[in-house]
Amino acid sequence: MIDKIIQTFLLTFIFLYYSIPTLIVGLFISQILIESNIIKKIYFIGKVFTRFANLPEECGIANNNFFY
């Protein structure tokens, strides 16, 4: 039982070890893009993917709000 707990802890640690730095870098880059208004220039890409996937407009709201 202890072995399973230790194995689960190690797998969780490895996952977080690789995930958290990537998330931090991604958030940092996205904030730079938002603050420099580059996102407004590429806003149309989100609309294209929503239409291409044949999704209703409501599904693209999260992407569109991100781009503003």
C-alpha cells in the first residue's frame, strides 16, 4: 500500500515538474502578446477555427474574450 502511495506521489511530482514551468512561460508570453496588442491583429484566427469546426458562436466566446 505504501509503495502505491509513493509511486503516485512520484508520478504527480514528475507531472508537476514538467507542467508548471510550461504553464508559467505560456502565461507570461500570452500577457506580453495581450499588452502589446498583437492579439488584436490575429483575432480573426480564433473566429476561423470556430467556424471551421462547425461550432456554435457560444463555443468561440472564450477565445474571442481572450483576444480582446
